[in-house]
Amino acid sequence: MFHYSELDKIKEYFQEHGYAVITDVITPDDVKNTIDEICHHPALLGDCNVDINKPESWNNVYIGDRGFVDINQGESQNHSQVELEWFWRNRQNPNVVKSFQNILDNEDILLHVDKASVIRPTKVNPEWKTVESWLHWDKNPWKYPEFNKVQGLLTLTDHTEDSGGFCCVPGVHKKLAEWANNNLEYQKEKEYEPIVTVPKDDIIQQQSKKILAPAGSLIIWDSGLPHCNYPNTGYNFRIAQYITFEVRDDNSDRIYDNLKTNFFEAKVFKNQKFTQIITPLGRQITNFDEFEKLYNVTEKDVEAWKELNKATDCEKAGKHQEAILHYTKAGKLSELLNEIYL
């Protein structure tokens, strides 16, 4: 583990092992506020009446077998990332951004808008156990055998041996090209997949290491490391916020599309926090200023957004013909909305 100020040591360790644990990047108050947001904001778990101090209340929540918590919980509830506050405060935290700039060796980086993780304690309820081992790469080893991206998470609770949390196989990033060449038969099955699982009989499966970290830490890892989270076998929750950046370059179209969605919703969505708290650094990592120059969001765009909400509500209620009418109207009202969503 390294304090966030130990930049050279962090980079050296990362290059050798493929990951680094960076401590004290957010404060205890930041941690508490982010957990409160996950538990109480209606865009996350707020409609489920959960209380972090009452584990029995967590039966109300649907959390999949990998422990992910996303906006809307996979349903059309018409919520947006731009409603959140502490997720954005953490994303634009200078300690967080500087840590990624250091490892990526580049000041000009763009944010991935990602999800959270909650792994519930199976000592309280064994039915909450998440999947045991699902080591994978979030890139294709045959297409990208060299270093090309990183991933990260903020620990909002202490990550211990039994809490559930991040695990990986250190050092594999340096041997990924060799592994890819030795597994050309497997390539035929996974050649076009962006996420590749490690074969169950691969020796790598036996080399996984739990990465422990205190609350308020940032774990950054090379996407060339096989990784996953491990089940919670204790009495306490594991909670984390995933957070990732990439270098801005000619291949950033996909991330621009995601950030454009947040820009648009920041302009049209009611009760949003984004434009109230975004800093100059936040505007840089989200490309917000450039989007403002390119797109003039009008009242027609706002009206189109309302039609889109009506469409998703109708679709959720099974009123598919009515939903189609609202989708069509939304698309006719706003070219920008049509570009982003339809």
C-alpha cells in the first residue's frame, strides 16, 4: 500500500505487479456520504428501504451474483447519473484523478462513468453469497496483448480476507502475449468478445490473490490482469465505487458517447446535481466544456426528454404501442436526443 503522494513508488509497483493500492485518496466523511448515497438515493437503492446498520433490510434489494449496483437497478425508473452527488465528487477528486494521470503517464484523461458494488455478509444470510470465481479480462488478450488500459475502484469499506472484494493474478500483465499465443484454440471461441474469462482448467485460476485495502483507498489495476471479486464470508458489508479513466486519443469515441449522455442529461434532467458541483477539473475529465461548444440544448430537447421518460414508463407497464408513439415523438423533437438514445 502507498499513500497517494508517493507517485514514483506507486508507478514502479504498478508496472511490476500490475496493480497498486493507494491509500487516503478520499476522507472518512467522503466515504460515509458515498455509502449514504448508495443506500438512500432513489437512483441507486433508495427505493428499497435499506439501512446499512440493519442487514435484514438488505433482503429488499436485488443484487446480482457478482454484487454490482447500477443506476436504476436494471429497470426503467427514469433516473440518471447526473442526479448523484458523491459519485461525482469522488470522480473529480484531485487525489483520484492525479493517481490515474500518474499511472497512465498522461494529464489528458477521460472518465468512464461506472457503477458501484455491494457484497452482502453471508454470515448474516448465506443466500447472499456471490459467485465463487469468475476470473476474466475486460479486454481481448489476442487483440490487446500489450498495456492499453486500466481499471479502478474506491473502497468504501475495509476490504479484508472475508469481506469480499477485489482479487487478481499479479504479474500476468507482463506475460499476456505469451498466454495468448499458448491459447490459440481458445481464441477461436473468444476471438470477438470484449470480455474473456479464464478457462476453468488454467493454472492461472490457482494463482488468484485477494487485494486488501482500508476504506478510502483507490485500487488501480492493469486490464491485462485476470480479476474478479470474491465472495463475502464475514459479518460486514463490502462496498465500493468503480472508477476508471483512459487517455484521450483517436479511439475515444465510445467514451465520448457515454459522457455526451451525461452532458445532455445535466442540461435537461430535473433535480440533477452535476452542474451544481462540477469543478474545472471535473469539466476537463468529462469533456463538458467541449460539449457545451458543440451542442445548444433547447426547450425542444427538454420536451423530447420528457417524451422519452413517458416511453420508458409505458414500456415498463407493458403498453408497448403507446411507448412506440412516445419514442417516435421524442426522436422527431430532438436530433441530439435521437443521436444519443434512439
